[in-house]
Amino acid sequence: MIARSLFVAAILMALSAPASAYYCPKQGKAIDAAIAKGNLSAAQTADVKRLRDQGMAQHGSGDHKAAVKSLAEATRIILGGM
């Protein structure tokens, strides 16, 4: 029973990693669309672009946890500027 539970947990973990990897490009596109609207100040736009670029670079290097954190921070700036 324990072996079966561990096997199921391992399968679920393996399947969840690729799912979180798809989050980054989708969030990056949403951030780009928000930047294009022009509702942010120049300083906010610069910060958002920096965080977006940082997040996508982290995504590209496989550090998805850090990428999600950077992209979330960019999103918070966007939401605070609206």
C-alpha cells in the first residue's frame, strides 16, 4: 500500500512539473499585452520589463520557481498601476 502511494505521488509530481513550465510563456505574453496598453509610468514600465525579462530568462534556464516569482512581481506592479 505504501509503495503504491509513493508511486502515485511520484507520477503526480512528474506530471506537475511540465504544467508549471507552460505558465511562464503565457504569463510573459499577458505582461507584454499589459505593457502595450501604456497605463504604467515610465519607471513602472521599466521595472515590469526588467522583471519579465528576468522571469523568461529563468524559465529558459529551467528555474521555474524563480521565474514564477519574477513574473508574479511584474504582474503585481501592473495591477497596482491600474
